[in-house]
Amino acid sequence: MSATECNLKEFYSKKNILVTGGTGSIGEKVVESILQYRPNRVIVFNRDDSKQYLMKRKFANADNLHFCLGDIRDYQQVVAITRNVDIVFHTAALKQVPVCEENPFETININVLGSKNLINACKFNHVSKVVNISTDKAVHPSNIMGMTKWFSEKLFKKANAMTHNEGTRFSSVRFGNVIGSRGSVIPVWLKQLQSGQPLTITDTRMTRFLMTPSQAVHLVLKAAYYSLGGETYILKMNSISVNGLLKAMNTYCKRRNMVLPPIRTIGKRPGEKMYEELLYEEERYHLVEDTELYAVLPTHFSLPYLHFQPANITRYRSDYVDYISHEDLVSLIDHVQSCVE
């Protein structure tokens, strides 16, 4: 059955839900959306008290929203916070490629060992469903962040078949770049524009998948609803080129009677690729789709799978899909600017 708003409301109503990394760009959006479905309790778990303070003020009227300071690397804390929880959304991670390249040991501790802690704790506490947030950088990874997210995906898939797993269903979702998320290019360019600095670009030929925050959250919420255990869900999305985004920024400036600042080319940073991928070659043999999503199924699954149909694509690369139109990109820049004003 396709996930309608009515289905989702019924599914999440009266549930106890945990969001690791819940003060992050995606985590906060997940919390905001989940609260609309009237869950019994939503718990935000992260290690940054300043972000928790700001989020508490933003959601001051949400009586069913609770905050817990803790660290995904501390197994006993993770066991305690997953007690009596029905659904977990695992967004806690180090996500910035340059930061991960400079701090590989810490990245492994959080992205891999933190995921291992969560898996074991959720099994121990008989959590019903756990959704891991992954990334296109986990496909043929060329950097530390992508490698750790690939490893995390493997852990979440394998967890479904582990001994002593009494019904916890683990799945993953692969994101593209989320518009307006912390550290993403549009907010960086807007800040440089406002301060009169040159716009820093890596390579105009680079392409990236792009999704809105609402699309990202929609994917996450549907993944938990659909999951039978071991799937990897991928949103159907378009992409951008750095050159196309630069042209849209120029149009944005002209419409506001501003002059596009000089361009400073900094080159491809360590670990960056010219294009991103969302699908391994071998995964296409286990791929199904509906109107919005692809789902990579475990090899032991047999069809039919829910309402999904077999998919027939050979590759899913950011330089092989349709680009977001110029006008839509300008509108997205406008939207990001309105969110930071």
C-alpha cells in the first residue's frame, strides 16, 4: 500500500520515536514533521547543548518533545535512550567531507562504531524499526565520509539477519545534497555575497544530486513505514551542475539589483568527485520503484514487494539525470535566503 498522509498519520500516531542527531539540519526537519502526526513522544538525542537550547525554544509548545544530551559513541547511553522506543531515525553523523578527511579516526568512531552501538541497543530493547540516513557518497566512495557511510549501510543491512534479533527491522535511505543544509553551497554563497567576498567554486563541471528538505524528510518517513528489513531507499531526483547553479546565482543577483561577486576557483577538494552516484551496478538487479522512490531489496526478497514494480535503469549518476531548470534553481536560492533572513 502506498504511503498516504492518512497512512503515515496512523503509523506514527502514539508511537515513541527517537531521532539521533536531532538538532542537525535533517534531524530537526524530521522532528518537525513527526510532531504533526501526534506521536506519544519524540526524543532528540545529541551532544550539543547549545543546539538543544535553540531547538527547545523553537518547539516550546511541543509537550511531547523531549531532549537528552548524550553521545552515540557511548553504548550504555544509547541503550538507555532506546528503551521503550518504537522507531529510530539515525541522523547522527559527521557529514562534511573536508572535516571527515581531516579527522578520520573520529569519523570512524561516530559514523561506524556509533551505528554499531545503535544497532545493538535497538536489538537489545526490541525497537520495531530503525532507519539509517546515508548518502550518495556511500556509492563507490572516494572519501572517508563516504567510506564510513558505506560501512554503516552494510551494518544496517546485516543487522536484520543477526542472531538475537527478535523482529527489529533495519533499513537505510540514501540522500543527495539537501538544499540549505549546514555547509551546503547555496548558504555558503549567500553568506559570501552578503559580506562582499568572492564566490568560491570547486569546478564548474561538477554535478550533484539535489533534494529539498521536505523531500528528504518525506523519504525518511516513508522508509520507516514501508520497511520489512534490509532495504535501501532512494528518492527519484534531479541534479545540478556547479555552472548551472552559478548562472542561477547571477540571475538571482540581477533581480535584486546586485552584482555577482568575482569568482574564486579553489579546485576539487580532497575526496571530492566530479559526479555522484546513488546506485551500485549489482543493485539494479534487485531494484524496484514507485512514482517517488527506488528501493534496493535484499537478495533473498521475492516479488511482489508491497506496491512497488521492478525498475529498469542501468545507472543513477548525477551527470546522467535531468538537471533542475534555471528558474527552479533561482527559486530555490530565494527560498534558502528567506530561511536565513
